[in-house]
Amino acid sequence: MTSIKIMSYIRLIFTLDLFDDKKSGMTSNKLRRQPLYEQIKSLLMRRIAEGEWQANEVLPSEWELAGELAVSQGTVRKALTELVGEGLLYRQQGRGTFVSDIASDWGDGSLVTPGLPDEHPDAIVCELLGCSRVNAAEEIAQRFAIRRAAPLLRVRQLWRVRGRTVALDDALLPAERFDGLDARWVRECGGVYAALQRRFGVRPRLQMEQLRAVTLSREEAQLLNASIDVPVLSVLRLSSSIEGEPIEWRQRYCLTEQLAYTVCRT
Amino acid sequence: MTSIKIMSYIRLIFTLDLFDDKKSGMTSNKLRRQPLYEQIKSLLMRRIAEGEWQANEVLPSEWELAGELAVSQGTVRKALTELVGEGLLYRQQGRGTFVSDIASDWGDGSLVTPGLPDEHPDAIVCELLGCSRVNAAEEIAQRFAIRRAAPLLRVRQLWRVRGRTVALDDALLPAERFDGLDARWVRECGGVYAALQRRFGVRPRLQMEQLRAVTLSREEAQLLNASIDVPVLSVLRLSSSIEGEPIEWRQRYCLTEQLAYTVCRT
DNA sequence: TAGTGGTCTAGACCACTGG
DNA sequence: CAGTGGTCTAGACCACTAG
């Protein structure tokens, strides 16, 4: 217990630049100081990314954090509330504040019978088809803010519901940013996003999604075990880190004859 | 100024049941009292629905509201913050808190070139095809929690971008719940959602969305001026009031050869 | 019963807007 | 300059969880 406190204290020393001119104010009031609760958010995000607390582990209480960081409990609470809103944490009254689970590569939507029901969706199973390295085309390079023809990691996945193929994914990630990421890591961690989080402390966040109805190429149709004529839902998704850095560019083709791609709010 | 205060005071009297046992506590502690800020949210939502403040009008300041409602400014702030999060209000530092604009029937997504750009989307124009009354099929009736074959208002709309037809909408609303709603009201208010808000004080909120890739029937293809073979994005959307009451069931067919249906976050 | 998050208060100072 | 929202503090009490 005491050692934890001391370690936290040492960490605070090294991050003291964050809490610099707290009382001074007055100096250079044009360069706005970042609010305390924002600094606390950043600090907590970094410590979670570094693995100080694993998924579903409990954080120190609000009062402990307030003590460690020498701020009031209300300020810690505001930081935690925002991180809960962003999905990084969850709270349980009387128990504590916990780190959220790692996101699945599938994302948020579920696949349910088109009619309408609020039926419980069947589990989606992922098969990793393989990883390869490709060179970034012009537009992709721009998206990732990397040079043209820079190496990309390409991950292909096949999704099944009750044994039936339902979707084909093609994910692109900047290879130099995630050096060492390969099929073995993805397999061991159980997904691209899980690997990103465990190895690089990065949590992908959906930033933009483009939806279209298209038809498949011969190769894609074969992988999905579908006719080349059938209309297919195309989902093009850009994910980024919480800081806004673009992380992944994912093209999904989804068969929606049997199951509809469903998104619920609140 | 004084009269406003008095009216607010009178209103408070009539809604005093909301702020009943604030200090008493202790009594029947199993029947949890609703938090003050939730009561304030409800009160403000009702007053906005009743038209006390129009879109883009400024609300009383946090201190004024706190005075009227006899609560602390922090509690008013919490209520306002949540309503901002729900999209009902927006704030501007130094200016005040304002009522948000009325939502468009189109919804949140925009239509942009499939490539990827963050290009500024072209304006979407709506043409009202007509309103009619139909009887609720079994599954729709269940959704709206109304009896089978109860009357529904059916609104059909055609959407255009730069003159090209891009989408066909078919909206169903419970006719008895929105008695008097017809083509004239929709036209005058400039949309179904605008009419719902101005006439009934209801703000539709997206609750669920189902996406599929389909082909069109002959009639729909004709209306959209499209081939019957082309894959079309089907969007099935259920909207509800903020209280959770189901309001609208909307089927959209969207041509996505030229433009992709795009959703952005943050 | 001790410890946690959830609500509420009162008061302070700041940054921004507008007349 | 007065008035607004934005941040931060300190302290109180409540409801829930778990030993």
C-alpha cells in the first residue's frame, strides 16, 4: 500500500510539468493553461495505456486519486466522468471505477433478423485469413499522414454467425507506427484492436464510417461463399486513437440477406 | 422582468410535486426520490416542448434558474450539461445557453464522395410526395404499442442532391397520437420532425437503425429514377421521444453509386 | 460497518462576450 | 464594464456494496 503511494508520488514528480503554474496564473494569460481535469484525463489515459491497470481492474478511489494528484475530489470526478463517457472506464456505485474491456475488431453494430426484433444477436466469430505488407496508395498515405508508398500492414478477416459467412474485412494500418505487429500477435491477443492496446497502449475509436450498397468482385464473392450478383453492404471505417491520430482504415463487405447491420442508441 | 419572475414562480407552484420531500428524506427510503437535476431536466424539457423558448433562443442564466427553482447553481449546471449532451441545448461561454435547432427529417448522416474526403457535403433537398393513412400491420403495431390495424400516418419523401434523386423515404407515425398531423402541417413546418416539435412538443431521437443492401421494387425504382438492378442501401430507422416513446418508423432507400452515406463521430 | 460512487451546496476565481 | 458560462475547491449527506 505504502509502496504504491510512493510509486504514484514518484510518477507525479516526473509528470509535474503537467501541473505547473496551477497557482501562479497571471503569467502569459494568452497561452491558456489546460484545465486540471483535462490534465488528469491525459495522465490516467497514459497510465492505463502503459498497463498500470488491466481491463476490468479497479482504479484507486476518487479520494485516493485526489490525494495523489493534490486536487479536489470533484475535479477527479469530472475527469473520470468524461472518461466514462468516452468508454474507457465504467463505474459501479459502492464498488469502484473500472477499466473497460478491450473493443472487438467487429465494432459496435450487431447482426439481427431484418424484421425488427430486439432479439439477442448471435455471437460473431472471427477467422484471421492472414496478414501481409503492402505499400500505401496516395490517398491512404494522406489519411495516415505518412509518405507515399510507405509500408502498411494489411489484415484480412472473415466473420461467421452460426457457421455462415457474413462479412469480409480488410484492415490497413501504418506498419512503421506499429512495428512488430504481425499475424502472430494478432492471433495471440485475439484481434487487431486487442493487439494494439496490449502492445502499443492504443485504443482505436471510430471516427468516420461510410456506407454503400455494392456488388462483390469474384475473389471477394468466393471468400464470402456468395453469389457475385447479390447486393452487399460496404462499410468503410476510419478509426483513430483518442488523441485523434488515424490508426486504421477498414473495408468491410457484409452480407445482409439474412441479417441486418444494426446500431442502437441509448 | 418582474412578471417573468412571477410567472416562473407560479409555474413552480404548479410543479411543486416534483420538488416535494427535498429535505424530509427518511420517509419510505425504498421509493427512491428522483435526483434534483433529473427533475430539473424534465421541467426544462417540458417548458421547451411547450414553446416557452424557441430554437436558438437564450435560456435564463444558470444563476437565474437556480434562483427560480431554489436549488444551487451547480445542480442547474449538471442538468444543463446533460441536456447539452443530449443535443437539446448548446452553450456559448460569455453569451448563454440556447435551445438547439430543430432536427432535419434527413437525420445525421451526410452524403459525400465515396473515395474518402472530408469534403463539404452538398445540400440535400426534400420533396414531399404525399401523406396517406394506412392501418398498422401486426409488427408495426407492436412497435408503437398500439392495437392492430390502428391508423398510421404514412409520409413519403424524395431526396435530391444537385438535382439528382438520391433517396426515397417512407415514414410511419401513429396517427391517433399525432391527431391533426397532415400534409399541410408537414409542408408548412418544413418537415415531419419540425411539425412534431412545433405542434406536439416532441423531439424525435434516433433509437435504432438497421442497414442492409437490397434491390428496389419496380415502383420504388421508378420514383428514384434508377435501374431495378442496382444495389441500394436500405436504412430502417426507429425514432423515439426523449422519454422513450416510439414516434416514427422510417424506411429509406438510398442510392450510393455516386455518394456514400457518411457518419462522423466527435 | 467501512469504503465506494452519487448528489447537492456555497463560494471563489477565471475567460469570454457584448454593450 | 456587467453578465455569462467554465473551472476548482471544501464539505455534507445519501445509496449501494461487500466483508
